[in-house]
Amino acid sequence: MQIVKRDGKIVDYDRDKIRIAVGKANDSVSEEDRITSRQVENIIKHIEGLKKKRMLVEDVQDLIEQKLMSLDKYALAKEYITYRYTRALVRKANTTDESILSLIKNANKELAEENSNKSTTLASTQRDYIAGEVSRDLTKRVLLPEKISKAHDEGIFHFHDTDYFIQPIFNCCLINISDMLENGTVMNGKMIETPKSFQVACTVTTQIIAAVASNQYGGQSVDLSHLGKYIRFSKSKFMKQIKKNHKGLSKDVVESLAMDRLKDEIKAGVQTIQYQINTLMTTNGQSPFVTLFMYLKEDDPYIEENAMLFEEVISQRYEGLKNEKGVYVTPAFPKLVYVLDENNCLKGGKYDYLTKLAVRCSAKRMYPDYISAKEMRKNYKGNVFSPMGCRSFLSPWKDKNGNYKFEGRFNQGVVSINLPQIGILAEKDEKKFWELFEERLELCREALMCRHEALLGTLSDTSPIHWQYGAIARLGKGEKIDKYLKGGYSTLSLGYIGIYELTMLMKGVDQTDPEGEQFALEVMKYMRKKCDEWKKETGLGFALYGTPAESLCYRFARIDKEKFGTIKDVTDKGYYTNSYHIDVRQKIDAFSKFKFESQFQPISSGGCISYVEVPNMEKNLKAMEDVVKFIYDNIQYAEFNTKSDYCHVCGYTGEIKINDHFEWECPECGNKDKSKMNVARRTCGYLGENFWNVGKTKEIKSRVTHL
């Protein structure tokens, strides 16, 4: 038998620990209240007689208490309970030492792989992680109700970002960059006035991005189309200067000279954005988690300027940035989102050339992602707007004048439900499933309300850049932010993992089977219905959120494998399939995958993205263009991935091999960080005397054990 400890670790059962614990309680009571050695052995035999492969340590202790009570040894039972409680207090007194020390020693692998923009070896980032570990500890022990903490630990749901819960800060937002540029802002007590040129607008934008990132814990998005206005400012300035310095030049010559200077300024401005985002460090020691949104709106008076801007942004992303070795690599940020509309959907539109460039960039650098304006307008009351940095979407909201507003809004926090675990417990009993599902969704609601209540009463002074100087609002000093937490202005997101595994558990087929499809849609619609009900009851903006959460896919699968063992097509893979996605092992073409998953996106309106894997993307540009055309007509939000080995550092696509030191190494840039590359699983990587066999981990030999 194995014992699952409170921290999730699994250890071998040790009967002596029961003897010691009961013995200490025995010594603390009078002789007539004690039990004999034989009775202690009987308790041990009873526990062992259950013949369980795995037990929670709490369950073992509960059984001991029950046996003591059945023997009428109430004083002894009380003493044992007191002993157990005292031990719990000792554990609660300090639970962060091990995690913090492992972090300092760079031995905490889970944290090291958590964020692509945070290096756990840097002192500044370690400082943030140390604070995060203390916050996580206090959150679980003190700030959250015990049942919420327990549900998180047991994998019933995931209470996201506990490392920041102690502070009155929120998740993701859409920066109101237009207001901040047009009306000015304040940073570090210094007035930043309206830019008079594109170059200055780029510098101010990146300063705003860094300041915002330092005062929230999630992603942020910036609509680049607001910069088109400043491109025109620069052009006008150049034309005035040329006319002044070179009198007598024709209008066409002046225009041509001004355009040459303008192109140089656009290039320099975009470089400023790229370099500053990738070199500026926020106060938590990381690059800002930012998404740049590119949408050529037909009614935009600066559409031509923005077309020039977007072309330069995509071109520079295609080229990449040089790393310390001088090799061009793919920067993690900014993320890029490109909108497809009638004018650029590869059907003869004026800006098709931009989309072709975007596809080439996706093939080499995995970005941009694509949004179909046509499909989004259907789902969001005619609106097209950016996802937040975390790829979640806001619900439509109107101001007092009846105008839709998206920029300057935010997400309060996320709780994600573990769907496969409900399926495992239901054991194909649908009545039991729906009852459990209802109970756990109510628990998720309570957890999300904890998020909301933690922010109530927050003063604008906690983050002036957000609340006083335009990123979200223009509140006065000392004013509460409460009105922005209510009425659907901001959202509370219910995430979900594992529609595929749940469907397999309940129906024995995946969601592409007609029976599985019907069940999967019922589950999705039920979660959406609950969000709508909660919104009506509370006046808060609950939303169903199905965007990527890769590390959580592994966490839930690990917890459930420890609890329930290996289950075919569920816990045997080591991960759960994200949100509503079709499992990666399914043989399905890109068009069919997008078409099938598109029906889930309108239900999951708080966050939805689908992807397809394309082998050798740079050799399949025509096929990728065909997929982009299909995206425009069929699905709201989509991205490309690759089936080949892929290096996230430099964008290399091909085969990544093990070097002479038995490490995976990218042949292009020399990257050896396994967390920053995709390596297709191979049955055997024979290397002479040493070899790596995926199927038989016990046969891993010598220096390749870490693989």
C-alpha cells in the first residue's frame, strides 16, 4: 500500500508510524483510558485488511479515530485528535521553506517551466517567485475558505495565480492606449504628454506596457491601429520640413521624400517596440506579457498608415531578433494577432499582400494568430476586438451613451474545473455525473466570488497607471475601484480542461463521434448556462473561458493518475486535452478540425482558440494560405502549430537531435532548454552504449537518465 501525503507526495505505507502516533497519545492519558498493544495491532490489521493500493493520510487518521471511539476510549481519542491537530498546526506554521530553497538552488523544475518570459535563475525573478510562494502559502492557509483550498489541492478545480492573490491586483486587460496617448498619462509621478510623432508614440506605448505589466499578473493587449494617427503626424512634419528647407520642389517630389523618411521612422519605431518589450524588465523580473492586435478596419481614417505599420511589424517578426550569439531567434513577446476581413482574406482584397506575409511569418515564427472578423461579428453583437494577453475575450458591454466598449476593461481572475475527474468518479452513471457536475460548478462559483470579493474596496492608489492615469480608468486619488468590478464591466472566468477525456469516460467515444459530440455540446452549454445564471444573480460578468492552459493539463492528469491509477485514453497520456480541443492523436485534416471545433467557440465566448499542426510549414505555404481562407469563413480564432521538432528560441523546424553530452540541442541556435522546444517522441534514441527508450523508462542508462 502507498500513502498520499498532504503535499501530494506518495510514500510507502509504514505501520510503525501508526504505532508511534497512538503510542504518544496513550502515554498522555491515564492507564484506564489506554489501549493495549494487541488493540493497536488490531487497528493496524483493520487498515491493512482494506487492501487498498493507495490511501490518503487523512483517511488513515480518520480510521484510527473511529476505532478508538468504537472501543469507548474517548479520552484517548480526544488526545489523538489533539496530537493530530497539533501536528497540523506545525505543518501550517511554515510550508514554504522547501519550495523557496529549491527555487534559490534552481532545483524547482515546475516553476522553471511555468512561464516562457520568466527565468528562475535571475535574482529579480527569484525575488518575485519568493514573494509568490509566501502569497501562495498564505492564500491556502488563511485567505481562502478551507474547502476552496482543499478543492484546489485535490484537483477538483485550479484556483489560478494564488501566488498573487494576496495583493489587490487582477489578471488580464485591454489597455485603453488611445486615451493614454491622446490625453496623456503619468508614470512615476511624471507627466507624459500626447506624442507629436510616431517614434515618440512607440516609445511611450512601450513605457505604458512595462508600467501596466508591473501592476498586474496576467497579459495585456494593445490595438496597434491607434498608432496610425501618429504616422500621419510624422508624415506631415516631414513634408513641412522638406518644403521649408527645399523650396520649389514639386508636390510629388516632396511626397516621395517624405515617404522615404516616413518608412525609416516606421522601421525605427517598430524596432523600438520590439527591442523595448524584449529588453525592458517589469518589477517582477520578466518581459511584459503583451499581445499586439492588428485590424485593418475599413472605416478607419488611418487605414493606409496602419497597413504600412502592420507590414513592418510582421516583417520584423519574420526576421526575428538576434540572441547573444548573433543568431536570429523568435522572441516570446509580443504575441501577434492578425484580423482577417473582406479586404485581406485572400479573395482578391486590397490588403491580401499583408495576409500572405503574415502566413509566411506564421510558417517561420509560429505567429501571428488569426481572427475572422466575419465570424467574430456573429458571436459578439457585430463587434471585432482583441483578446486579452491571456487569449480570453470580454463580453460586450455598453457605456451610459449606449456605445460598446472593450478597451480599458479587464478580467478579475480565473478558476478552471477538472472535467475528467468528474467523469472518473461518475463511472458512466449520467445521473451521478450531472449531480457531481452541478456541485463542483457551484464550488467554482464560490471560488470566483473569492476573487471578486478580494478586489472590492481596492483604492485607485494601488496602481495609478491602471486606475488614475488611463490604462483602465481616470479615478481620483483614494477612490475605490468597485464600480469597475460590477455590472459586467470586467469578467470572472470559468475555465475548463478535458472535454475529450470526459467524453471518453462517459460515452466510450471521443467528441467527434455523433454520440460523443452531443454529450460534449451538452456539457459546454451547461457550463455556459451556469455562467449566464451567475451573471443574472450577481450582476457580475461571469464568462466561459477555453483558452490554452498547458501546464494545467499536466497538473490535473498527474493528480488524477495518483488518485485513480492508469486509465486508458485518460490518465495514461500524462496530460489532459485542453478545453474543447480534439485530442492531438486523432487523425483529422485541418479543415475538418476547424469546422468541428468552430461550434464550440460561440459557447465558450470568454475565451476560445483552435489550432492545427502543419508539418514543414515553410514548405507548405500554399496549403497554409488555403487554411487561412477557410479560417475566415468558418472559425473565429485560430493558430498554426507544427508536427515537426520545433525550437521556440529561434524558430527552427526540422529534426532536433541529442548531442555528444546527451542533451537535446537545436542545430540552428544551440538552445538546450527542453522546455523551449517541441521534440516529437521517438521510440528509441539509440546512442551506442547508452540509449533512451520512451516505452521502458527503467532501461534509461547512464548519463541520459535526466531525459
